[in-house]
Amino acid sequence: MQCRSSEELMSFVQEAKTMTQYGKVANYIPALGKAHPNDLAIAIQYPDGISFSAGDIQKRFTLQSISKVISLALVLMDRGSEYVFERVGMEPTGDPFNSIAKLETMAPSKPLNPMINAGALVVTHMLVGQSVEDRFQRLLTFTQELANDTTIGYCKDVAQSEFETAHLNRSLSYFLKQHQIIDEDVEELIDLYTKQCAIEMNTLNLARVGMIFAMDGNDPLTGKQLMSADVARICKTFMVTCGMYNASGEFAIKIGIPAKSGVSGGIMGAVPCKFGVGVFGPSLDEKGNSIAGVHLLESLSKTYHLSMF
Ligand code: GLU
């Protein structure tokens, strides 16, 4: 049984929307604080080309931490998994996404995984190219390919707003530099990272990216293999173990699909071999996940038996 109409999706949105009042929009990046807390949207992209969407689907939002999955896929393709995992680990942390704690207590002080900020900064550092512009352009082009949409760009306001306030991410980067995990100029890395996080799309774009991961790196609609099945498998595994911040265990039990969320309120899901899903709801719970978005995915998972476990 699967969802086969936008009306069906709309009833899930209406039910979940009542949850938006219990969360808060992220405002530690000032530009994100302008989001409307009651917005909620979902899109599903099937590999046969059919898609359904409901709610505030015209809204575009920045990927924030969802971009970490895309940069990881590109870096794994460019550098190979051995190189990448010499510099970033594979273990969940249980700490908040921006925590510096484990970096100091672990030896060697490489970040525990690529989904927390410290690990994501190391991954962004590994993006190949001659300059920040060049590296960002490669990442953007890859994102456009995954979404099959060349109009995707980044939000300059959000990038600038994060660049001006990313003191904690600068601290993490200086720590990593001190311990020779990275060796580039920290301002350049933060410039690249904040542009990466500010890549902007709508829920249908996000569902399409999720579908590529769900289909083991293949785009069945263009016939292109955009990443190897192995790279897609590694990314999906991280989405299960650490994609939903320190609520990843609860999400795996209640919903049971590989997913990655971001503080803008986006969630990208990849239901293996079935479909991709994109959600946007900027009102966040205390762990940083879209409060209504998670509720929506839980209803969907229960109704259509989506859990892979
Ligand atoms: N750009 C955000 C940061 O590094 C991403 C955080 C997130 O979405 O988890 O603070």
C-alpha cells in the first residue's frame, strides 16, 4: 500500500500542522528567524516519475545540515572512503550537532561522524577544487544533478547571516586545524560551509534528491548513475545512525527510514527502493528537528508500513 494522491497527503499535513505551535523557529542564524512557524509542506517522488505534494509547497528553504549528506557523497566519490574515514569517524555521538566536547576527549581528535558540525566541516574541507568558488560550484552542480533542476542556487542572505555569526563553527575549525585534521584558512572554510548550508530548494526538489539515495544512486528518470551504490549505502547508513541529531535512535524506532534534517526545518527521507520524501516545517523541537515534520513522517510510516526494520 502506498500514498497515491496529493489529497491523501493533505490530510496528513492538516493533522500534523497542529503540532507547529509546540516548537520554535531556529534563530541562532538570524536570517532563519524570519521563517513562518506554521508552514508545513511535504512532497513524495516515486521512481516511476509520479510525485505528490501538499501544504506550503511553493516555499523554498535552505538545506542547512541536509547538505552534509550531499557533500559527503561528493567527497566519497572524489577521494574514496579510505581517505575520508581516516579524517572523520563513523560513530554516532549522542551530543548536540554543534558540540565541541567529544573533539577534546577523543584521541585522535578526529570528529566522530560527518553529520555533526565538526565532521561536516572536515568533509567540506575535503571538497576538491582550486578555490572556494570552484569547490562550491562543484557542490552546487552536483546538487542540481541530484534534484534534476539547474535553477537551484543558494540564499545569499542566509549564507551571509551565518557567516557573520558562526563563532562556534569557527572554534571547531580552529580546534581541527590545531590538531592537523584540516589545514586550510578557517575563514575560507567557513565561507564555503555557510554557502553549502544555504543551498536552497523546495520540498519536491528535496524529495527527488531523497529518491536518488533511495534508488542506490541511480536516477531512474534520466537513467544516470549519479553516485555509486556503495556511496549511497554509506550515506543512508549515516542518515539512520546520526541523521536526526541526537533523536536518531527514537526516529529509527518510530519511523524507521534513512533521513536527514536541518535547522531550517527541512527533512530529506529515502525509503529504500520505494521513494524519496521532502518535508519542510520550520518550527523545531528541542533537538532541532521539525516538530510537525517528524509527526507527519511518523503518521506516514505507520499508515504505509515504511519502516525498514
Ligand atoms: N549551518 C548550520 C550550522 O552549522 C547547520 C546546522 C544544522 O542544520 O544542523 O550551525
